[in-house]
Amino acid sequence: MSDRVRGFVLFGIVAVLLLGTGFVQSWNSALLILNMGLVSAVMALGVNLQWGFAGLFNVGVMGFVALGGLATVLVSMPPVSAAWSAGAGRLFLALALAVAVIAAAVLCWKRLRKGVRGWVVALLLIAGFFAFRAVFDPAVALIEAIDPATTGYLGGLGLPVVLAWPVGGLLAAGVAWMIGKVALGLRSDYLAIATLGIAEIIIAVIKNEDWLARGVKNVIGLPRPMPYEIDLQNDAGFVQSAASLGFDATTASTLYVKLGYGVMFAVVLVLLLVLAQLALKSPWGRMMRAIRDNETAARAMGKDVTRRHLQIFVLGSAICGIAGAMMTTLDGQLTPGTYQPLRYTFLVWVMVIVGGSGNNFGSVLGGFLIWFLWVQVEPMGQAAMTLITAGMADGSWLKGHLLDSVQHMRLLTMGVILLLVLRFSPRGLLPER
């Protein structure tokens, strides 16, 4: 079977699974899985850019996804005028002071001789830290005191939420550039540890800095690019159109909104996929794969490996940031507690490995397939266990144990799928050509 035919067959299977969900369960569930599958495919595409193109082992994916979610709040939420009046000026003064101290420390490190610069930089950073906190802490206290039950933060710019998607990519790219300048000189295993730690730091900052995005109190009611279902249900024209198609207004409004999100997400995925394919087939893409396969030979040919690694790290992180902004838009709220680096980074990596590392279409396939299984394995396991234990006596310890084990089916299934793919198709379902 050729790679093209194999790809059509595998994507056809995913389509059949989604259609089957619509017919067996509900079209609402099928569209919800489709939308999150599209977001997951974008995340997998970003990770594949880093790992499949350049061999960079980044396990800080959730940190960049969280930055995309943060961008959604900063761009789309209306500004809190009282908070801006109370402490925004002092807050930005503190941030400017921090930047100035860091810049001065870097300048001293470069200009002063070795015996002196360490002490000077240390003293400068210590003094700068206390000066920063003296300005920063009172400003934060003033901002977070403004109606903390509903606001307690600066808010955003009040712009259309779709603009937050590219801004999320830019924010993630900027942070990735700073991280890459420090961490990309590390060996692959140390890079993985560093990126995981950095992801935890990013999420910890978002959780604890209430002035930024309310922390763990969450930001709810984010603006939407699609109309609210209740507004559609009150629209006489929409209700009449839904009735002509055989749907009640409630069902039709839900399907309309989810289908609208699906179309928007599909446009973003197709655009990113086309750009990734063009990059893969370009001289730049061939150079990145040459660096991935043999860094020493690439350096001998005059290639700046560290610079190219920084490029691909920034690009992949930007795509993950876009995916994070899309996911937060779909949820309609920012909940920092849901960003769990170890758990969901593992899931995204399974998508890339199962789909086919180094193949953009394989990553997209893995995003859809693994997300479908992640959602559906638990209800399917519940049905299977109920059938298996149907003949057992009520109150039996074995029956109770089997029914209670259903909640572990997700992680068990992901592990089994990963092992099977690595055993029988080590390069993934759609391997790199």
C-alpha cells in the first residue's frame, strides 16, 4: 500500500469514527471531539516541527499553550478602568525597572573584567530585586483590591477574540526565544528537563499573579467569535430554518455554534499545514533534517546549528501558542489549573509518535485519532466492563473492582497504543518519507 493510499485510508477511518459518534451518541459530542481534535492537531504540528524537523526534545508544550490562553484574556477582555487608575502606572514602572536592571547586569557582564564582574552583577541584581519589589508589590495590592470577586486584575484590550490567536503565537514565540537563548545549548535530555521546568514556571506565574489574569480564580465569560446559543434560539429566522431541517431550536443552535468553531479551526489548521509542508520541502527544511540527522556534519558544512535550532524552537512554540488561544476561545474561560504539563504533554507526544514523527500529515492524523480515543475510551470501557460483569453477583468484590478500574482506561489505553505502534510501526502510522 502506497503512502498516499495509506493516508487516505487512515484519515477515512478517523472520519468514520467521528460519524459513528454522531449516529450512536450525538452530533453534539461528535462536533465537540472534532473541534478539540483540530486544536490537538495544531499542537501536534507544532511539536512535530521541533522534534520531527530538528530533533528538539521539548516537553514544555503546556507552558506555551498556557501563554496562548493568557493572550486570549489580554486581548479580548475589556479593561478594568478602576484597576488601571489604581496601580497600572506603578506596575509598568516596576516592570520597566526590572528590564533596566537586567539590561544593566548584562552590560556589566560584557564590559567588566572577569575578577570584578561577578561581584558587580550580583550586587546589581540584589539591589535591583529589592527596588523592584518596593514598587511592584504596592501596585499589585492596589490592583487586586479592586472588586476581587469579579475582577481584581487589569483586564485586556477589548479587541476581537480572533486577534488573540496570532497574538498568542507571538507571545509564545517571544518567550520561546528567551528560553532558547539560554537552554538550546543543552544536550537533548537536559533540554527536556529544562523545558519542563520552564513550563511549570510559566503556569505557576499565571496561577499566582492575580493582577495578570485572576490566577486560580479563573477568567470566565470570554468574548466569542460565534453567537451565543440563546441569541440564536430567540432569532425567529434561525428557529424557522432549523424547523425546516427537522431540528429543534436548542439542538440546532448548539450544532451551529460548534460547526462554526470547527470551520474556523479547520481554516487555521489547513493554513499551518500548508506552510509546514512548504517549509519541509524547501531548502531550509532539508537543512533542518540534515542538522537533525547529523549535527557534526552540518557544522562541518558551515551551518549555524544553534541558530537554526532557535528558529525551529520559536516557530514550533508559536504554533502551540496559537493552539492554546484557540482552545481557550472554545472553552470560553481561562482556567490555569487545567494546564498540567506532565499529563497533557505526554498526550501531545503520543499524538506525534503514533501519527508519524517528521510527517506533518501524520501529526494531524495522530491529533485526531488520539484525542478521539482519549475522550471515548472511558465510556467504551464502562460499557465493556458492564457487559463483562453482567453475570456477576451484585456486591462482588471482583465486580466492584472491575467497574472502579474504568477510570484508569484512558492512560492504560494510551500506553498500550503507544507500545503497539512502536512494536509494529516504529516510525508511526504515516512515517516520514
